[in-house]
Amino acid sequence: MPLIVPGENKLKMVLLNSLEDFHSLKTNRWGILEPRLEENREDVLDDPAPKLDLLIVPGLAFDRQGRRLGRGKGYYDRYIASLEQRLSIKPKIAGLAYRVQLVEEVPVGPNDKLLDAIITADEIIQTN
């Protein structure tokens, strides 16, 4: 589960072990549920790569070429770039979308990462 660490300007992953872990989630300033940031968390994965097969990323809009529009802070793009640097085989990256979030074209910048798939209620769009 993603956790944005204040002051570090980066995304970390937290291991959720039980349904009770889901009940302890809080809403962050963007309205996204995330684990509570507590001192001495032992479940923060500094290197989740060996355990990460699929990364599901949020987005405001997606296109069929695998581009996504986030909220502009680049947390997920930086996280994906760090995975690409550390791994020979990166996890699959997918976006979950409502049909209305699919648009003709999403503008991207040089640091924006492409998705492998976009999943809607009606279809799975393979992009790579």
C-alpha cells in the first residue's frame, strides 16, 4: 500500500498483513486512503522490489497508449523510475479506471512513465 512520506517527497510501500490493517487506513490530503505514518514502522518496505509483481497506480485520466494523468507531483513516476533502475525485470504497472476516465490522448512529459495495462469494468487494455 502506498504511503507518501512528508518531508521526503517520495512514495514508500507499506505491507498490509490483515483486514484489520485496512481498517486503520486514513485519508491523506488528496483524499486517498493510506497507512498511518507512525514512528518505528516495521512494515515499511525500503526495497519492495522482490515482493512486487504488480503496481496499480491511480490517475485522473488514461489513454489507450498507456499514458496517465496524475495529480502532478510525480510520486508514482519517480517510484517507477527507481524500480526500473534497481530491477532487471520490473513489475507490471496497471491503472484502474472508470470508462469515463478514458480519453483520446493524455499529455505527457519526459518523466512520465507508461502503463502496461488499463483495467476498466468493461475491458483490459494492454498497452505494451
